Amino acid sequence: MGQHNAPATIETAQHIPFITHGSYPRRGGNLFSPLVDSGPAFRRICEAVEQAQHSVWITVTFIATDFQMPDGRGSIFDVLDRAVERGLDVRVMFWRPNPESSGYGQAFAGTRADFDLLAARGSRFLARWDRAPLAYCHHQKSWLIDAGRSSETAFVGGINPTFAVVEPGHTGEGQRHDIYAEITGPSATDVHHNFVQRWNEASERNVALGGWGHDSDERLPFPTDLSDARGNSVVQIQRNVHAGCYRDPHATPGGSAYHIVDGERSITDQYLLAINTACRSIYLENQALPVPEIAYALEDALKRGVHVVLLVPGEPEEYLALWRQRPERKPFFERLEALGRYEHFTVTGIAGQTQSGSRKYVYVHAKIMLVDDAWATIGSCNLHANSLFGHSEMNAAVWDRDVVRALRCQLLLEHLGQDTEHLDDQMAMQLYQRIAHENAARWKAGDVDWQGLACSLNPAMYGESQAR
């Protein structure tokens, strides 16, 4: 581990500001590697677990006990149990739903049946359960390998171990598009700090069925030094945390004490900062439609001439169809419809070919934004009100033109079937718009033999089914 006063130099002339009031500072010296889709992401995570020398610590929200890791590695519990057998310190932070949040997804809530399952398996990893206030959830999805050691590696993203592993290409049915980021270097230490803060103050640690495999009074030490520099990326770990969840303001190495008891909204604030300073292009992939605060900022960007592409699920969430019927929700949809009136705005889905030769929408679960081919955020935070103003979330923001441009080219190659490496960011967004519109017209005409996966959607109808 390096000393906490020796991160790599950070350039100050970049036009996209960073958050100055969050738990974690912006740090240079990182190696930042996006991992697109669950097959590559979980394959790399499993490799890191198998290469770990000391520890594996994870935070999960939704989990299926029968979810299968890639290449015959078995369930997530199989992966963790094998790590314990090798002598590693393996810990899991599980979310425990409240009655108001119990319908969000498949959680490993720590019921008596869940404890019986762990006992029957003979699982010896350590676990704690953590509630969030009211109808909110602890939505962070992170993996931390070898915390505090020279081999420290963090994974931050939005992929849940719930649905079948997806390989790039999206040719099957029931597939999901999602992203993780692998981070080595000083910013991995901030993922370490987050885990310690949550572990030590997990809400259920002192109640029955609140922990597994250890004493409830056990505490982890906070990190004292930063991981050594590993690359050239400038990264900031950012969080949304509801007020009252945690109280210890202990500073991350090289950072300042943060009054976490009042909550944190550095992800939400960073989204707005990045949109408000965008000069050329904004590319968004998100499970949810932008809330009005984000939509107004996007419209201001469009007025400045910024090209915007928004990739969302082609088949909307059920709650959106219900909202379409409610007069009080009309302003929400009016904001999306307002964006659709700009010729350089596109809202789109992606649809892969099925074995029968038809097209079916791929569910977009990713939570990312790329701005001006210069800055990106990858993480767990959706653009809906719960994620932006209530859930616990974690994103990694990166200031690195080479990384962001390469990610843009990778995503557009997957979605458009064309290499955009020779195009600048605005030209790439224009190409995305053209191909998506052409594919929508072909699908409407019954022709499913079209280029790539992108298919434009009608902003005035989103929330209603647009399946063909």
C-alpha cells in the first residue's frame, strides 16, 4: 500500500467538475476497466476471487440462490464457499427489505429459511443484514478483493446475480444489458472505506437473524493508506446514502471527515454537474426515465446544441403504464416529450433476434452516462427518484478520454453493428440516431433483418407498450 499523500497528479483544466462535498475525493493513478454485460463482468469478478490472496467483501441487493456464475463455476454461494475453503476472509452485506420495499426484487433477506439454507450448505462466509429507511433499499452492488493489500481490486456497477448470464451480442431471449467497472489504484481504497462503514453500522447486526458466522460486536478497522497507483485514470467514488443510516464520520485516507449521518447525494449532484457542463454529447443508458430535475438539465443541454441519446428498456416498467393513467403524473411524461421535440435527441431501446428469427427487446438495466467523450459514470444509481433521493447507491466517475472514448466505441459497436472509432462523439450520436430510426421503421414494416440492436422509441408514447 502507498502513502495517502502520494496520489498521481490530477489535471485541473478538465471542463467537467467533480464533487467537493462528498465522502471521497477525486483521485488520480487508477486503472479503470469497464466490463460490459454480465458474462464478461462476472467472469472477470470470478477470476479476481480465484486469484484473491486475503479477502473477498461484497455488497448485494438482489440475489437468486440458483444464479449460475459463468463457465460452470456454480452459484454465487459456491464461489464464496470455495474462497472460504482457501482461507480467505469472505464477507457479504445483504439488504433486508422493510414491508414497504419487499416487492422490489428477489432479496436474500435473512429469513429463517435463508439461515437454514446456509446451514445446510455448511457456508462459513460472514454476513450481515442492513435495512434502509422507509420504502428505500441499499442498492449498492460492489465486490472488493484483498481489501487494504497491494492486490486490492474493486468492482462497482449495477449487475445483480439474478438473471441468466449474458454474453455480448444479445441474440437470445430474456437477456439484460448491464455494466460493471473494475478499479485498481487509490480509488479502490474508497470502496474499502464504504464497506467498513456499512459493516460496522449494519442495522441488523445486534438483532436475531441479523448476522451469520461471527459475533455481532465485531468491527472492521478503516483503511489507513491508499492503494498504490496502477494507471492513468482520474476516478471519484460517489454515493447516495439516506440520512440516518450511518453515523461514523471517519475520513477516508487523504480525505476529510464527512458528516454521513446527514446523508450524501454526491451521485445525484455529479449527474447534474456533468449535464450542465456538457459541450458536445451526452450518452445515457438507464433502467429508468429521467426525473424532472434531470430532464430539465438535459433540455438545457439540448438548447446549447448538445447531442443526447437516451437508451432505456424498450418494454417499459409496469409502474410507468400505471403512471400514464394518472393525471398527477402528467408533468413527468411531459418532460420526456419536451426532450423529444429536439432534433438532436433520441430515445431508443435495443432488440436482439430470437431463435425464431423475430426481434425481442433486451432489457436495459445499465446505469451509465458518457459526456463529451471525456467523462463517464458507471454504477448502481438509476435516474428515478428513489435512487437519486432515497436509496443507498455507489457509482464510479472517471475523467479519462481514452477510457471513455473506448467505452463509447464498444457500446455502439454492440448496439449499432458499426465501428465508430473513426467518428467524433457528435457524429457517433448522429449515426446512432439514424440507425435507430431506420431500424424502428423496418420493424414497424415487419422487416427484422436490420443492422445492430438499436431501435428508436416514441417519447410521446413511452410508458405504453411499443412492442411490435
